[in-house]
Amino acid sequence: MNGVRIGILQTDSVLDKFQPRFGDYPQMFERVLKSGAQDIGVQVQCVNYPTQVAPPPALDCDAYLITGSRDSVYDDLPWIIELVRFIERALAAGKQILGICFGHQLMAHFFGGCVAAAPGGWAVGVHTSEIVQRQNWMGAHTAEQFSLLSSHKDQVAELPQDAQVFATNEFCPIAGFTMGNQVITVQGHPEFTKPYAQGLLDHRRDLLGEDIYQRGSASMARKTDEVLVARWLLAFVMSHAVAS
């Protein structure tokens, strides 16, 4: 398998004032996935599906990536229920699901786990997670930890049945998990850039409060590993494809 077709299940849009500079979430994910693909020699094709309008009409992608959203997974919204039904069909058809932030939480909440407000309030800025379970798709020279930009006030409190944590941090103990060879999720945002994350911080300064805002802004000096995580996501998909 030399190429992979990823369906972007878009669950929200970048605020209008940020789109001229940063684009929308599908463009962000395509950029970082293609950067990660260069390291492992994979051709990536991304197809966008605005799931607040309708789920994909067919199961014609190798894997589906659920983006972040300002909505909560436990909100009683019709589009979320339709998205879950599509994911159930995709899993039954042997497709793989990549969950990011809201997507990470959705795969827990609707498949046997629990999502709740984070005890520490908003997670913003750069958060570093420890790898607690090494996986073959991480490659031979994986570091002990990785850092991603974060922006969330909910997080996974309990894992679904048969899920395994592979990444944890003090703020968010379930920072990444897998479910067999079909599901991989992370709470952080590999698609974010630091300028975009800082723009969100500035936009939400009053909402966050000055202490969280200042700590989030100060964390921007730390290195992030978004391309590494993108490579892991693709390697997870590719390793399953080779095995099958």
C-alpha cells in the first residue's frame, strides 16, 4: 500500500477571522498529515466531509479522522448522533478511525467510556505527554514523550472496554489511546500551529482568565511534535493495511 485516503470528518470550522491566515481545519490536517507522510514514504489524499451538514455518503476511504469541535460529545445534537452511526458502520466495514480532541472524546463517550469536564479547567498551550506503552507504529527510535498544542475543557475520564492508553500527562491522564487495530486517538492538536494557538488564546483571554492565559502563552516557547504524531497516525493506518 503506497497511498492512503483519509476522510476528514469535519466537526467544526475555524473562526472566520482566522481563516484568511490559517485556513480551515481540513487544510490544517492535510498540511500536517502530508508532512508526516514524507518521513515514511506514503502518498496521502485527504477528502473533507462537513459532518454537521451530513456524514459521508459512502465508505470509500481507508481511514476517517474526526476533528476537534467547540461542541461537547455529550451535547444532544442530531449531527453528533448521525456521526456516531456512520462511525459504527465504518468500524463494522473494517475502516480505521483517528480521533483528535473532540474525536478522541467521542470514541470514548459513545463506545463504552466516559467524558467529563477536566478537573483543572481549560487545557491550553503546549502539553507534554509520557509514552506509557510503546507500539510498533511508533518506529524504532521513539522518544519517551511528545508535546502537542492543546485546547479543551472536557477530557476522557474512563476508557472504553478493550481500549489501551499509550500516552498520559498530569493534566490529562488519558491523553491517547487505541482500540485494537482500528482506533487511535489523541487529546492534543497535531494540526495546530503556534501562531493559530496563540490567536485562540488571545481571542479567549477573558474566558480563560489571566492566570491560564499567561501560563498558556508562556508554554509556546516549548518544542512541539505535531509531525511525529502525524507520522504515528499514518503508520498506524499503514501497519493495519499491511497486516490485513
